[in-house]
Amino acid sequence: MRRIAVVLTMATLGAFAQNWPAFRGPMASGISDGMAPPVKWDAEKGTNVAWKTPVAGISVSSPVIWGDKVFLVTSVSSDPKSEFRAGLYGDTEPAKDNSEHTWKVICLELKSGKMLWEQTAFKGVPKTKRHPKASQSSPSPVVDGKRVVAWFGSEGLYAYDLNGKPLWKKDLGVVDSGWFFDPDYQWGVASSPVLWKDRVYLQADQQKGSFIAAYDAAGGKELWRTSRDEISTWGTPVVLEYEGKAQLVTNGTKGVRSYDPETGKVIWQYLGKNSEITCPTPVLGKGLIYVTAGYPPVQPILAIRWGATGEITLKDGVETNEGILWSKMRGGSYQPSPIVYGGLLYICSNQGILSVYDAATGERKYQQRIAGKGGSFSASPIASDGRIYLASEDGEVHVVKAGVAYELLATNPVGEVMMGTPAITKGMIVVRGMKNVYAIAEK
């Protein structure tokens, strides 16, 4: 694979140590302060681009970082005309590509973009179809300093050490996620694996037999499995830690649920109104767990108290109870996950409308079409050093000043479709486009 490098004079480029270990970073928060990432760049012109590395396949997953390494997954179709369509549309028919695919886990050097290793996890004809706006490798990998884990749905769960040595693999059978009104409309999985205390967690919501499970990260042994009364969903679960305790929190159409990550037992559950399709990952902010979904007509925003237990479903017409501090049934996001930063809750719609709320009260501070034009957004917002970064499918990363008033700081062209959420490390943002991975750093 060919690599393109742009030489920069940066004394600290080889000393990056900040980790971004999972989809949306630590605890899926999307936040990494003190990293001084760049505000302005132009990838089309090479301005503030440290390196650019091509990666084959359809790319919708996000990069993760550990130490001096960047980890990616991809699936490469043998059909040169394999279908992918970005943008805003409501089509439900799966992509037409049943050709042989190759599923790969890739490691790049952070300071140069050089490929350090790649491993072929699986090769064959996909066991399920996919959505035309997805890939056969939609879940992002996860890394913890000992191992990197990738889940390819029906093609299996794989673990490697950080030098690319295969550690174990696990076949979970066919995981059939798709449109609940028509089982033939398979869309593929998107929920990313989670690593916590030498355990791997998977949320496998599908047409029949949905479950959440924990596996030993060292050898892949299943430690527990809890069945879920759930239809297909596409959100990544998250282990949240607060005041010395931990919860494994999941979003879902039939219920938003919290589990004990040690045992798989339910801590609390909300079984009220939710979107028919759920994608966003829950986030934590000052003792509140925020859960959103945005498939109309129900687009909930829930601010759930950390100490909630048991059944916390809201009664009709009621916005709060012992388990939920505040809620709204309109305004939730469809694909982008929310972010809580500086006491504010930021929610980005698929159409590029940014809504900002007081995280403690739910009072809306402003609502603004990003850069005055919006667009199509699937990636989730991230934040660092008082700025919110919003990557659009249209090939731009918009930078907005954090706060109660909207202020656009920059619109940065990348020049290709972007589906995955960027990753932040010291002085750098790693952005995955449809064809290339970019490291953005000021000269």
C-alpha cells in the first residue's frame, strides 16, 4: 500500500502519548482536553497535514490510538463497483454486493502514517447484507495497551497484540441486524466492542436473539451473556465510571438499560418512548447519563441520574421522576452521539443542526445550522480545549467555539467523504476519510 507523507518540523511529533482507545475516546466522551489540536487546515492543499495514508475498502468506522500507534479496520470488496452512498436519504434496500470480501485490522505509525502491520481476519462472501451507507466493517476497533479487538459481526470477534500477533478469535454465528419490518432488508452491525478491566463487551441487537455479553480479553472465553428483549439497534454500549462505581449503559428501541459490568444484571431500565432506530452512544456528565435518539417521530433526550435503580420509565405527560432529572421527546440526534462539555449538552442532527442545552436543566441555549449551511452528518462531535469539532459527510470539519453562543471558528476541507468520528491526540487530530487517513497537525 502506497503512503504519502508531508514532512513537518515538530520537535514533539514522536512523543505523542495521549490515548484515544475506543470509539469517541475515553468512556466514549468525545473529549480530550490539554491536547492543543489544530483549529485550521486544508487537506486538499496539504496545509497542516502531517501525513496522509491510503486505506482500501469502504470506510465508516473510526480510528483509535494507543501510544505511537493508530489502529483501523476495513473490509475490501472484490467487486470494483461495490455500492456506497453518502448523504441524506431514506432508502432501506441493502447494498447489492455479495462478492468475496477481505476483513482487515491495520496498524499505522502515529508520527509518520507508515503501515506497521496489517492482518487479514477473515476472507469470504459476507454472511449478511449491509446498508448502502454502511460497510462490512462498520464497528470501530478498541485498544487497551495489551491488545486491539475488532468485531466484524457475523464474520467474528478478533484480538491481536499491539505488534499484530493474533491472540484469539471467536465465531458468534450469524448476527442479523436489519429493518424490523422486513427481515430480508439486512443492514449489518455497527455497535463497536468495548474493553474494560480485561473484558470485552458486545451489544448484539438483531432480528432475533439479541444479547449483551462479556468475554475474557486474554482468551475470548464468554464470561456472561444477558438476553435482551430488543430489535436491531446500532449504538455502541459504554462502561461509565463515577464515584467509584461502574455501569454498562446501552441504548435501545424497546429500552435504555444499565447493566452491572461484572455480572450482566440490570441496574435500571427505561422502557418508555424511544425511536424505532437507535444509534447514539450514552455519555456521562457530572452524575447524569445522557441518552438520545433521533428517528422520528419520537426523538428523546434523557438525563438519567447516576444512582437510578429499577424501573425508571416516565408516565405519559411527565418529564421527570426519581431516576430521570429531565427529558424531552423531541430534539434527539439520529446518528451522531451527543457530547457533554463545560456544563453544556451538544446534539448534532443528521442535517447539521447543532442544538446546545444546559446539561443540568435542559434549557436550550441555542440552535444553529452549522456553518450556515448544515449538510449531512454521521460522525459524532468531539471536543478539546474549548472547541467542538464536527466532521461532515460532505468532506469538511467545522470547528465551533464551546459556549452558550454560537461562534464558528473554522471550516476545514478534507476533500473526501467522512463517516467516522475523528480521534484526538497531543497536537494532532486523526481523521479518516473514505479513501485516506489524515493526521492533522500544525507546522
